[in-house]
Amino acid sequence: MRTCGTKQVLKAMENGTASKVVLARDAELFISDKIKTAAKKYGVELSYCDTMAELGKLCGIAVGAAAAAELK
């Protein structure tokens, strides 16, 4: 199971339900910084995807996604 979008990914990390996070390399800097900081704080593995469009497609949505999380 997974969740997409910055707010949902941050919530999943805070709740301890995210096992891995994927961040789009072309996401806006302030979003990237939030996700990277939270991943480090909560000890969640962080990997990267080239574009928001590609990550959105992987999540099965018709729009781009800055971040996605694999849930435990």
C-alpha cells in the first residue's frame, strides 16, 4: 500500500506508518527540504524518482506527485 502527495507522506512519517519515501528530483526546493528533513528525523529510507510526472504515474494518478510513501 502507498500514499502520494507531500501532506500525506509527511503524515505517514509522523505516524510511523511510512517504511520508505520516494521524492521527485524536480520537486520544489521547499518541499524537498521538508521531506528530506522529516525522513531523517523519523529514520525513513529515502529514494528518488526523476520527475514528478513519473512519480504520479507510478502512483496511478493523472497529475504529478512530489513525494510518495510505501506504507508498512
